[in-house]
Amino acid sequence: MKKLLLSAFLAATLFSCKKEAEKSENTAVIDSISNKSPESVPAAVSLKVLNSQQTTDFLQTKNDTLYVTNFFATWCGPCVREIPHFKDKISELKDQPVKITFISLDTKEVWASEVPVFVDKLGIRNNTILLDGSQLDEKFFKNNFEKWDGGAIPFTYMRKGDKTDEYLGMMTPELLNSKIDSFLK
């Protein structure tokens, strides 16, 4: 019985940030970001904006640097709880070839209000990129990930050269350390 309850608790925690599709029945989904430059974002935002193709290019960067990319949203409880672990690693690994980036999947409606307040409060503004998660399609996920379909967050993707790692769910400090260490050895 304890195993069943523990399994149910873990499953509920892992998928607590299940993304809900917010598509109108009468409106076609258009990737509005891909046609706009970062300059079209309100000046108050001052966070870097990528469209889906630019994000794909970033995720596919292959060199001797370890790229740790964490997909989150301001409304996601597990995302909020794990960000300090990543922030600690940024400080700890500042002199090593490691780049930790947070990609906000919040909708454009909160880019100038909630997201800047959130990233400033957590001290991750310089490591955060905006990507309108509602505009991502199945092709984006199939082209970039083996396991992730975009249905839940937090999600962490790591790449160094040809080696990659994907993790869906909230990372503990120990798990994050272990995964990063496996790339740096």
C-alpha cells in the first residue's frame, strides 16, 4: 500500500505542471514569434526572445561546452522549486565550460509583466530566454527531443558535443549534480 501511495504521489508531482492546450476552435495556430524580431517585444521586457527555429539552433549547438537548458513557466510550482538548484550551479561552475539557460514557456501576454518580475526575484534574468510555448508544435518536439513531447514541465535538456540527456520532472540538487558531473568527467 505504501508503494502504491508513493508511486501515486510521485506521478502527481511529476505531472503537476501538465500543459493545457489553449487553442481556440475558430483560430488557426500561427507561429507569431517566428515572424517578429526581438525589437518588436515591449522595451520593458529586455529579455532575449527566440522563435522555434532559433531555439532549435541553440539546442543543437555542438562543441566542448555543456549546455544545460531548463524549460519552465512562472506558474509551475515544481519549476519554481528547482530553479534555485540551477542557480547554485551557475555560480559553482562559472569558470567551467558550462552554460545554464532557462527557457520560459509563458505566453507573450505575461512577457512584460510576470516574467521579468519572476526572473528578477530569482536572479536569473541574464540566463533566461523567452519562447512562446503556446506556439510550439509537434514538429518542434520531434526535431529536438527523443522523449519530451511538451506535455509537461519542468524539462531539462543537456548537450555536450553529441552526448545528450533529457529529464522530465523536478530535479533535486543531487540529481542535477550527478547529471552535470557525468558530462564533465
